[in-house]
Amino acid sequence: MSRTRTRAAASAKQASPQEMVANLAVLASVFAWAGVVVTLFVH
């Protein structure tokens, strides 16, 4: 947690669009895994 906090503190100085991109990537991966699981259960 300390590493993420230091990253947030360091990126807080900037506009930090990288955090938004990272969050979108995580959400996309989560939805992709959810789709795979749903397809496996459906088939």
C-alpha cells in the first residue's frame, strides 16, 4: 500500500491521466474475464 500511496503522491502533482488509463485497463480486463466466465458457463 505504501508504494501505491507514494505513486499517488508523486502523480498528484501532475494531471495523472495515467491513473485513469490504468483504471480503464483494469476494468476492461475484469469485463473480459467476466465475459470468458459467462461464455464458459453458458456453453
